[in-house]
Amino acid sequence: PAASAAPAVPEGGAPPQGPTLFDWEFATDPYPAYAWLREHSPVHRTKLPSGVEAWLVTRYADARQALADQRLSKNPAHHAEPAHAKGKTGIPGERKAELMTHLLNIDPPDHTRLRRLVSKAFTPRRVAEFTPRVQELTDHLIEQFASRGEADLIHEFAFPLPIYAICEMLGVPREDQDDFRDWAGMMIRHGGGPRGGVARSVKQMRTYLGELIHRKRDDLGNDLISDLIRASDHGDHLTEAEATAMAFILLFAGFETTVNLIGNGVHSLFMNPDQRTRLQDSLAAGESALLESGIEELLRYDGPVELATWRFATEPLTLGGQEVAAGDPVLVVLAAADRDPERFADPDTLDLSRTDNQHLGYGHGIHYCLGAPLARLEGQTALATLLTRLPDLELAVPPNELRWRGGLIMRGLRTLPVKFTAR
Ligand code: HEM
């Protein structure tokens, strides 16, 4: 008999063990493993690299339901075993309290109050006003390497663009933005690695943001932090600690995600040259429709957030037919849900003009991505400008030499070496 890739189901016995998760091969291409889980063990208990046991939810219908289920709390205090793991779980919020009272770690009613406040500051209008500046930043970054004929698109483009964009939106003065770039670089490079440097960078960022908020109280400007202060001065209250945590989560949630939207997006286009040509032709014709639907499809096909952030069962519940105990961590695998053939036609095919595309790349429910309009603006500007200014952009190494970061929540490339005709 031919050898089968999937583990055999023992007759009448225990459920099959399933594919190996979280190793190097999985980091490179997790989609075959997710397909197996969706089919054989859709709500799957696994031991994470940190040693914590958690449920992985991989079907679209279950994922969407879990994201909106109020019995699944975002507050790490609901984790059954935080003390046992002595803060080494990798679950944000189990180690440091000060910065962690942010949107992704809290439930209603606190979440409702803070989200309402920040929504008053982070408006679609503010994002729209920011359009020319994002274009300028994009052009400037491309200018830095265009004459060289080669570049690492992650470090020279995808990485600096969102960090400068968010700094400017928040109102971090230009002369301080390179410090942010360094701190963020430390966090992204060593996220799962040496703790010392990361802890120091987080501390520096926290101190800086605290001081900036303090200064702005006396000198309000046309920026997001000033708007947050204004919003909090009208009835509702945002404590200084909450304001700092908010600025921090805006930076943090809006940074590595956008790096990976650009990196994974360009990579997917390289791997699907027919789709890339379609997009380039439509851009040359001055059309924007394919760019708009295309960004959504790139998010569905290989989005930046592989697993939604942590959730914890506050009571025993049934998810996709599986009993989940109170205190158990639940991880919703957005990348698996967005390739579910029960929801998407030809889910493993990249189709930039896909219209029936209610993907979960930005999450769902009350924690739905606050920054989605900014992410769309950055993603569309970055891809359109790259493909228009460097039309013969191509990968400079064989695809199998590309290395993916092995993080738990995010999916993204370490580097993306490209070449093109210098100009
Ligand atoms: C939440 C994805 C860019 C700010 C989320 C969530 C996802 C997501 C999946 C929900 C997580 C969960 O429920 O566990 C993305 C992707 C982005 C992106 C794919 C880029 C392509 C941004 C940007 C910002 C931002 C640019 C802001 C500057 C936030 C915030 C939350 C959030 C503040 C928490 C919202 C809440 O809990 O109410 N994002 N994001 N994101 N995102 Fe984004």
C-alpha cells in the first residue's frame, strides 16, 4: 500500500494524533497541517512550544462563533494555570500589568468604554486625511533603494513604513521616530528570543509614551494622542496608564501586522505570477478595484495574523462539538478558517478579484481590528507604488531559501530579498 501523508486512524481506537505543529516545516507552510486539523480534529488540543496546553479552532464557522462568544474572555486572569507556568507562558498580560490593560486584554464593560474613546480619536476621517502622507513615506522609502537594483523588502520597506506611519499619527515628533524604529526592531527580531533586550525596549517605549502623553496634555495638537486626551476630558475618563497602554497597543497591533501584510502580500504575488500580471495591468490602466479586492484576498490567502490573540473560557462550553473546560485557553486559527472549503470556493487559490470574501483576517466581533482602515491604506499604497515604480520586481533568491518567523500569533518572513532594474 502507498504511504499516506496523514496519520492513520486506529480502528475504533483513540483519535489520530495529527500533524506536527510549530516546527520549522510548519512555520514555512502551515496550510497542509491546518487542512488536516479542519477535517479530523477541528477543535484540537495541543501543547504549545511554551508548554501551555490550548485548543486550536480551525473551521470557519467555529472560528467566527468563538471570536464573538462572550464566554471566551480576553483577560489572562481567567487562565486556569497562569501561576503554574510562572509567567513564562508567552501570554501577554501574565507578566507585566502596567501596559497590559489594553483593548486586546480586556472584556466589556471596560472594553466598551475604552474602545468608544479611541474610536472617537481614530476616525476614518483621520485615516483619510493621512493618505498623502502615507504616499510620501512610501515614495521616500523606495527612493532609498531604487538606484541599487536590489533590496531587502522587509527591512528597507515593509518594516519602516508602518512604524513611521503610526508614529506620525500618534504625534511622536520626527526626531524621536528612529528611537521607535529601534525599539520596535528589537521587539520584532527577538519577540520569542532573548528577553533582556525586548524587556528593555518595552520599558523605554513605555517611559517615552508616558512622558509624551504628559507633555501633550499642556500642548494639544492635531494628532491621535491629543485626540485621546480630548476625548477623555469630555465625561468619560482615560487614566494616564490607560492612555499609555492605548498608545502602546496602537503601535504594537499596527506594526508587525502591516509589515507582514506587505511582506506576505508581495510574496504571494511572486508565487502567483498570473495574478500579479493582472494587478499590474489594472494599475497601469488607472483602475483601483482589483487593488482593493486584491488586498482583501491577500489577507485571506496568507494574512499577517495566523492565530487570533488569546482567549480563555470563563465557564465550561462546547465549541464545534468539543467540550472546553473553564480556564482553558482557546486560540482561533484565522489562517485555517480563511482556507476552509466549507466557506470559500477554491480556498487554496489566490484570486485577487474574489468577491464573496468575508475573511477573518481582521478578526470578528467586538475586538475587530480598529486599525483596518489604516492597514488597508498602507497595504494598498505600498503594493501599488512598488509594482508601478519597480515593475520588474522579482525574488532574488530561490523561494525555498526564504525563512519564516516562527512566532505563535503572527505569520511573516524574516527577509524578502528582491532585485529589479535600477532607476
Ligand atoms: C485587533 C489584524 C493592522 C490596531 C486586531 C485583530 C486582528 C487584527 C485579527 C483581532 C485580534 C483578536 O480578536 O484576537 C490586523 C491586521 C492588520 C492590522 C491583519 C494589518 C494588515 C492594524 C493597525 C492598527 C491596528 C494598522 C492601528 C494602528 C488594532 C487594535 C486592535 C486590533 C487596537 C484591538 C481592537 C480591540 O480589541 O477592540 N487586528 N490588524 N491593527 N488591531 Fe489590527
